[in-house]
Amino acid sequence: MSKKSTNTEIHVRHYATCEYCGREMDHGCNRHWYVINRKKYEAIKNGDDGSEGVCHDCNARPGEYHHPGCDMEVCPKCGGQLISCDCHISDKVIVETYKKLKL
């Protein structure tokens, strides 16, 4: 009588942690704005820029915000690729935070 193997491998996928929202980058980021020439511009959601499906870089689903630094994020001012446009985005990123309310 042969014994059946009970070894089971479980593969857990770990994602990088976003320095802005503090969550793993397995979904989109919080609502955020960029400061360009001292003016605040809201980030563009994945899909609102004409793209389809889940972002291959930061895993934002359609309707979610890309994580800051994502190579697929569109500049809210010029419409070009955010990481390579000439809009002189400041280092300041304003992120909406959510606080849990005690009930």
C-alpha cells in the first residue's frame, strides 16, 4: 500500500508597499493630487486616460488611481506620461487619507 504525499505548496504573492497610501500595491492608490507650478491637479484614474484593464505596473483597476511613480500614470496637466513629461511636478504629492471612525 503506497502512502499519498501530503506536501502542499502555498505560493503567497507579496507586493511593494506604496509610500503614499501605506498599502501593498495589489490595487490602486488613494485619491491624490500633484503640485505643478504651484497649482494643484487631481491625479487621473486608470481608465479615464483611455487605457483598459489592470495597470501592469501598479495593479490599479479601472476606476482606481495609479500609485505615484507608476510608469503608466498620465500627467493631469499635459496628458503625457507623468514620469517623463516636462511639467515640472514638485516633490509634493497630496494624498487623501481615510480615518476609521469609532462607533
